[in-house]
Amino acid sequence: MKTEELFRKIYQTARRLNYQIYVVGGFVRDKLLGKQVKDIDFVVVGDAMKFADALKKDLHLRTIVRYPRFGTFMVHYYGYQLEFVNAREESYQKDSRKPVTKQADLYSDLSRRDFTINTLAMDISPEHFGRIIDIYHGQEDLKKGIIRTPLDPIQTFSDDPLRMLRAIRFAAQLNFKIEEKTFEAIKTNAQRLSIISQERITDEFNKILMTDQPSKGLLLLDKSGLLNVFFPELVRLKGVEQRKGFHHKDVFYHTLEVVDNVAAKGADLKLRLAALLHDIGKPATKRFDPKIGWTFHGHEIVGQRMAKKILRRFKYPNEIIQYVIKLVGLHLRPMALVGEEVTDSAIRRLIFLAGDDLDDLMTLCKADITSKIPKKVKRYLQNYDYVLQRINEVEE
């Protein structure tokens, strides 16, 4: 079913009840960006629960998921996920992100939304079908690639700190810039993220990790101070120490490169997490040897323990935790198998330990090559190809 026909049917129900109804938010934004989406949000100026009853009858729906307390309901229809909400105003108490709501008109509803690019509404009445209602210059910000709040950003982020993560997520997903005043407000309010549940933080963090170039979002998280609030272990990877002419690479920026490298290969979430955490044990194991310089002996073992604690704190399922722990613990093994003296049994042991995740382990190993010295890169890639060849020979 085409969206135009869907909107016509929904509008007929609204007209019968003498309600106003508009498409809002992400669908309008993505339509203007030339993207097709199946998730559509509607604002009902009227009683959403009465509208739910009428729509169920008119569209012959079997089930409707209702949230009467919030004045919302959800419908799955011909492959579309539709969410309807009462037009409402919101106010917040200082130590909660749960709003106190009351019914309002369309314009009040649009003003409560997070960013100008999400305040756009579309008229679906036959008389004005497709007309964009834009009271906060959202279309202009879309064209310029800017993330900004419709109201005072300090108050916006204080009311709902999760919006700070959403700002960075949208900037990363859309390759937009966060307007300066808005970004300064994120830095000012960064500590308020601590009132948000870990599950909600993790959900937004996952979306940032799943962007085409995760380093963009991760750098914004760091620059804003948000990363230090919910992921201080990652921030501790920063810095380069020099002693007696020896220095080591900045593990933080190396890690971001590795994450980008696996993302470029289309990695799923769990492999991106493994890339993010593969060197997390380095700060705890850093030692200086006057003869060879900086060492990080055993960082993969310490990293496994740290990764387990971090992933549990982030509320990831056990399947993801076990996968990441495995890859963190094994990420040095393949490249340690370089040399004619390496036996087939050593290769078989690696294959056994990696199991079904061998391909992902090798993807991580190749992504871990981030040197800026061409000779080193050439040597590392030759070593990688050698190990891959030995694995293929033993597996045959």
C-alpha cells in the first residue's frame, strides 16, 4: 500500500471524529532527505484512545497496542509501523526525565520536540495534502546540515538529558554538525546524563556504533564530556607518553580507527563492540622497558575482565558478552603465528578456540593494522596474508 492511500484512510477516520491529524517527526524529515521509511508518527489533536477505537474498526485491525497513560497507541498495517500520540505539552521535574503532560494543540506539541529537524509536520488533509508545517525553520537546518534545539538548549537537555545522546546520534547518522550553542549546552549538562537508565543510554550508543563511520559520533561523545560520564574506561585510553626516545601510539584514536575499519566491512554490532574493547586493558598493563620501550603484556587477558564488567554494566545480553570476551582474548593470537616454526597444531588450536567466530577474528586482526608507516603496513599485511593462508591450508 502506498503511503498516500494509507494517509487518506487515516484522515477519513479523523474527519469522521472531527479531529485534526498530522504526520510528524522522522517520516517528514527523512522524506525531505529523500529516504523511504516504514515507521510513521502521527499527532492527533483530540482523544487518541477514541481515535484508536475508530481506526481499529475502519481499518479492520486485529490488534492495537495501547499506552493510555501516555495517550499513545501503535499499529502494524501493511508493513508499516504506525504510532499515534495526543498533541501534548510537557513539563519536567528536576531529577526525572519522565514528563508531566497535558493535551495541547499541534504547535505546542511541535515545540516539545528535541531538534528543529524533528519539529516538521505534514498535513494529510485532501485540501492541503503534503503541506509542510515548519515553525522552527527545520527545513533550513536540514538543507544546511545543522542539529539545533527549537527552544533553549540548556533547558531542553536539562529536562531530558537523553536528548544529548540523540543530538550526537543524529549528527553521526546524517553527517550533520551540532550548532555551537546547542553543543555548549550539551557540555554544560553532560553530568545530568547520569539520571538516565543504562538501557536507554545503551540503545542510543548502539545506534552511534552502527553508523557508517562510528568515530565521528565517538569523538563528539568525547569532546562533549558525555563519554566520560557513561564510559570512562574508553577515555582512559587517551594520551601518548614519551620516555628516553620511546613513545607509544594513542590507544584511543587507534581504537576509533579499528572500529571504523570493521564498520567499513559491514560489521554487526557485536564485532564493532569487540573492536571498541580490544585494547581496553592497555592502560592497566602499560610498563616501560629501557631496552625495548613501552609494553602492554597481558593486556588481552586484563581486557577480557574489563570488557565483561563494562558490557554487563551496559546491559548487553550474555551472547554478545561471551563473543566480545572471546575476540578480545584472541585478538593477538593470529599475528603471533607468523614464522616457519609455527606448527599445524598451533593453527588448529587457534581454529578450535575461535570456532564459528574465526572469520570475525581475522577481520578484527586486519582492522587492527593502523600504522601510518607504509613499510610497517606492508609487512603487517604480508603477515596477515601468511596466517590466513596457513589457516586455509590446515582447514582443507
